[in-house]
Amino acid sequence: MQLEAITWEGMAERLAGHLDGAAQDPGGGAPWLRVAVDGAPAAGTEVLADRLADALRRRGRSVLVVPTGGFLRPASLRFEYGRRDVDAYLGGWYDTAALWREVIGPLDPGGSGRVLPDLWDPVTDRATRSPYVALPVGGVVILHGPFLMGHWFPFDLSVHVRLSAGALVRRTPEGERWTVPAFARYEAETDPGSAADVLVRADDPRHPAWTGVPD
């Protein structure tokens, strides 16, 4: 697999151009676009998500950035088997059913276009009670965070930000390194780099490289 060196700003501009073209395709189906930026917390998926959002807004698109951290399940469910259970972290921390219901489903053809930006506050361990956001026609949702591949989410564009095993350990805070085996399993079982439309290597965040936008 050949990777091309690029800046985060250049990547965001090229992805935005690709999405802008897709949004203008009369055969595109739903009037909204769903984008995933997948990767471990240490990969900094929010950096690309925010820059892509800015690039799309400059093109006149309405954009909502949705972190998966706003869709954690309640602590009683996340920590049922302990606070550092790798299996639970990989398969039980994030409320994929709520993501389907509140973020993905409303943007189906014929959907309402009303998206919930977050559902659960892990600090207070309570519902956030955030208001729904009504996306206009041509709007884009950018969902970012870990473990987004493998759930059959119908993304219009998906990006996986990959770290090597060594970079993942180096860039993960010491208190969170117990999560590293979960990402090793995710790579082995889901192969998100192949499942995604775009692969980004970000071992050195100052010098990312990528496969480019899909044809």
C-alpha cells in the first residue's frame, strides 16, 4: 500500500472537495452525508474531524461534529466487569444502538435530519439533555472516535487514522495504556484500515501520510 505525505490541512481540503462533489451528485440518495474519522484516542481523530468541518463550512456546508465520547454507556454498564476490562472496553463502552438511533438513522433517505450531538456525560454519569440539531439539505455529520468500523454504519466516507503499536503505546497516557490490547484486537479482528475508504498513518502527528481520496 502506497502512502503519500500530506499536511492535515491539505488532507482536510481534499476530503472536503471529495465530499462536496458527492453532495452535488443527484444520484447520491439521502440529502445528507455521514463521515467517520476512526481511530484510538491517541490518534487525535478530533484534529482531522475539526479541520474537515472547517473546510466544508468554507464551502457553504452545514456541519455537525459528533464525538463518540458523547455516546458512552452508563458507568454501571461500562464498569460491570471492572474499570479496566479490555473486552468490555472494546465491545461495551460505546452505545452503538444509540448512535444508530440518534445519529445514523435520522440521515437515511426519508429521515428527519434531526441529530442528537451527544447523549451521555461520563463525568456526571447522566444524560446530557442536549437539544437535537436539524441539519439542512446538504449537511454533513462527522462522527469521530474509536471502534467505528465493523458496525455496518452506512458512512458516505470513512477515514481510519492508524498508529503503529509502538506509537500507540507512546502516545497513550500511562493511566490509559490498559486499553492498548483492545486496539490490537480491533486491528486484528476488524482490519479498519482496509474497511475504511481512506487510511492515514499518523505515528508522527507532524508528518501524516495517507492513501488519498477514493476514486
